[in-house]
Amino acid sequence: MSQITRQGGKIKGPDAPRIPTVLRPAGDVKLEDDAILKRLAFDGQAFVGLEAEAVEADGCTFANVRFTGTGLRQTQFSDSKLTTCDFSQMSAGDVSLIRCLVEGSRLTGSSWKAGTFRDAQFVNCVATPGMFRNMKVYATVFEDCRFTGIDFQFTEFHNVRFVNCDLTGAQFGNAKVGSMRIENCTLLDVGGGANLKGTSVAGPGSMELALSLAREAGITFE
């Protein structure tokens, strides 16, 4: 059975986005191949069902922006804030978030593959389900998120915290953990829990995770 600890180990917190104090309204700026978006404030734009590659967004804010069903490739958001955005059914291949805050946003049915989250914060977000597979996640916090059925298979975690999240049915098959802490989360029916070796677990979820591990090991309780 995996050696998951109940407590211990400080986790480095993410660096905050460095957003310029003065931003220009984005207006009709398009999301298209090779677009460079700098110091722009997006508010209410609908980037729905689009395909874009090699986009660079730096020092921007996105409020109430819809990325529904959009496909992004080789794209990076850095030093940006994304608030109450809709990423549902979005396909993100090799998409990175660097020093970004994603808050109050919907990621249901979105698929993120082979990208990087570094110094990222996801707060009060919903992905039921969502896929974050083959990702590299560094110095990132997931807080007050509803992630039931989320797929973290083949993902690497370094200095990562989950706080007050619902991870019911989350899948961690073939995940690699450098350092991770899970605090006061729901961990019922977690799959691939044996790959979380070295993770620090605090709160009632520790017993739920233990039961998931026992089930994977073929242990039954009568």
C-alpha cells in the first residue's frame, strides 16, 4: 500500500500574477494563430468553437469570456487573471498557464494535455468532469474546486496543494508526485491512489483515501 502521510511538509506557494496597473480594452481583438495579446482587458468576449495555435497572452485580464468548444495549441497565458470564464469542452494541447489566477470558472468537459501549470491558482472552479492528463504542474494551488471525476493520469505534481476540493472519483493513474498536500478534500472512490506516494493528506479525506487504496489492493471490510 502506498506510503501516504497524513500531515507534514511545507509546500511552496505560487507567485502572484504580475498584471500591469493600466490595461487597454481588448474590444474586437481576435483569438487567432500567432496572436500576441499584451496588457489587454477582455470582458464578455465570445471565443466559441475557434481553432488557434501559438497564441501568447501576457499581462491580461479575462472576465466573463467564453472559450466554449475552442481548440488551443502551443499557447501560453502568463501574468494573467481569468475570472468567471467558460472553458467547457475546450481542447487545450500544450497550453501553459504561468503565474495565472483562474477564479470562478467552468472547465467541465475541457481537455488539457501535455501543457504546464506553473505558479497557477485555481479558485472556486468546476470541472465535472475534466481532463488534465500528461500535464506538468508546479507550485500550483487548487482551492474550493469541484473536480468530481477529473482525470489527472500521467501528470507530474511538484509543490502542489489541493484545499477544500471535491475530488470524488478523481483518477491519478501513473501520476508522479514530487511534493503534494491535500487538505480537507473529499477523496471518495479515488483511482490510482497508489501513485500518490509521498503526498501529505490532512483532514477527513485521509480515511476516504485509505479506503480507496484498500479497495485497489483487493481488501474488503466486513
